[in-house]
Amino acid sequence: MRPVIIDKVRIFDGTAMLGPGAVEFADGVITRVLTEPAAATGASASADVIDGTGLTLLPGLIDAHTHVFGAESNLELALAFGVTTELDMFMGPPELTQALCTAAGERADLADMRSSGLVASAPGGHPGHAMPLLPTVAGPEDADAFVAARQAEGAHFIKIIVDDGANHGMSLPALDGATVTALADAARRRGLLTVAHVSAGWSARLALDSGVDMLTHLPLEAALDDAFVSRTADEKRVAIPTLAMLEASAPETSSRPRTGRSLAGDPRIVGYLPDHARTAIASGREGLCVEKASPEHHFTHALASVARLHRAGVPVLAGTDTNYRPDRACPVVHGAGLHTELALLVEAGLTPAEALTAATSAPAAHFGLTDRGVIAPGRRADLVLVEGDPTRDITRTRSIEAIWRGGIRFDREAYRKRTAS
């Protein structure tokens, strides 16, 4: 395969804008990053050259919280929108998870994937109340065996559910602090990260007290207070807010239209969506996860929490919590939903460049994906070429010109035609 050079292009390397310059890649790996036009160095002599004038090259996007549900079609949909890696936060059975992770690692027409596999939850709690065959953790004495079993099944990290069902209008058993601490300790001994699903202020505090590495979701009943935020920063924890899903789950107000719903009217998005996904986005409402309409639950609380976390220096990662599949009308769709997440992170106070970092180099660094997330020699050629400058206008990430996964160009036009038919 001939080397490829994208020339005369702005380069966002995962943390900052470089260039204009050129990026060369061959055999799936970035070989050179040039800070001047490639022709001036003679580097283009044996390469296929793409003129990047007016364009920006980004690392492949990483969605730090998804639910793939074992569907290859979800990974293809993600890749069609520039998401080259998804971090799946609950999938089973283990044989299916392993098979899909293997396929995603080998095929250039799918986003790559890492997964927690099965989640740790209390007997009769969320989500086991609806899935009675799921293994559960009854107390601290079960923690080590649970983590060992997940590691043996190939889990890349451990997902812990700290949720009493109140936001779903239910009263369910939840893991207690001693059990969550035991899970975090067992994972740490085995070199595995822990990610806690937190649904309210009490669960966020319990997860923090228990030593979990990352918190995913945010309370909607109130913004995180300064003491919690300061401690989160001091203890070097990480936040994955999932603003796209929280927006779709929170009671809607007339004063703030849903950002996610706007994708349904964006021609850069809709042409690459299956009809079912387009309809789901237009509905703008997550019917299976919606909190009870009440005056204290506001999406603005989540935005305020992200702003406080970011100002305090807590790493914020872009994750959507997409639950989409063809038989489930979730408005947060694989791939497209990450572009909503980026816009919401900017609304919360991140600069566009910081939001891009949250979807590239930051999740790569915090999840140990050392081969991706950055445009640099030796890194995977997971790349997205977009029109315009997304460090000035974050919605420019939607103006996709080309996508490469492992140096192989994804045929986006063929995907669009298949989707339309």
C-alpha cells in the first residue's frame, strides 16, 4: 500500500493546533508530521497526496461511554461519523463481547472497541432487576471473585453500578460503600480501571469515597458542590459526564431546546443515518431512562457541574452513553451522538480545542490506549479530515471529508448509499 500524505492541512494533534503542514502515514501508522508543506521536503515523491487546503486533520474520535449491544452495525455507524474507537460500558454474554472486540480490532470498516463486559451491581438492583441472570455482588466478600471472573472474560475495565433506581421512579437495592471499595481494590490489584455509574449526588459521593477511578453521568437534582469538585481534582479522578444522554433524559424546558435534536435537521448528519436513527434523534427524548418530571431535575445542573469540574482541573472525557440499536428508539445514536456531546461540552465552558481533546488524546491517555488519540509518528493512523476549523467552531467536526481507520480509508459514500437503500 502506497504511503498517503495529507498536505497543506491544519493539524489538531490531540491537544493543540499545528500547521498548516502535512501528515504522512503508511501501513496503518503515522510516519511523519511536517510543519511545512510536504512538497518543500520532497516527502511526496512516492506517496498519494491529498490537498488539505481549508481542511483540518483530527485524530480519530473516541467515545468514552457507549453501549454497543453486540451489534456490528453500531460500530459501523460510529465509524461513519469519525468515531474510530468506542468504549463500551456493558455487554454480554461474554462470548459475544469477546467476539465483537476481536472483530472490531481486525476490521477497518468498524470502529474499534474496548468493553467492561458485565457490570457489577447489587442483587435485584439496576440493571439486574430486569436481567435476572446477570451475576451480582452481594457484599465485599464477593468482590474479588467478580473482578477475577470479568478479567478472565477479557474485560478491559470494571464498570460498577451505584444506583437505587430513584431516577427511574423505582426503589432498588444498591451497592454499599464497603462493597464498592472492595471492587475498586480488587480491580486495582489486577491492573484494571474502575468506572462508576452514578445517578445522584449520594452515589457520586459514595463512588468517590470508595476509590473508584472514574465517574460516569452526573446528578440532575443539583450541581456538584465545590467541596466535591475540589476533592475530585485533588484525588485525580476522571469524569465522563455523558451530557448527550443527560440532555435526552432530563425534563425538557421551553427555554432551552435540545442540542441533540438539532442533528435531525443537519444535512451533514442526516444523510448518513438509518431511517430509524433519524426518527429517534428527532424525537429527542430517551423514553426508557427519563427522570420523573420534577422542578428540581434540570439539565442545567449537569452543565454547571461540568463547568466546575473543568475549572478545577478534573479531566473531562467525551462519552455519550448511546443506547441506540435498531429495535430501541434512543435519540443518542452511535457516532452522531458524539458530535452532540462535543457541542454540549463547549456549552458547559470548554473551549472547542478542549472539547476535541476530551474526545481524542484525553480518553486515550486515561484508558491506556497509548497507540491512538494523538497525531504523532508511531501512532495509529486513525484520522478524520473535516472542512473548516473545529477549534473555532466545534460543529465543524460534522463536516467530514474523509475517515481513516488504521490507515484504511472508510468508504463513507458507499455507506451513505447502503443506508439510503
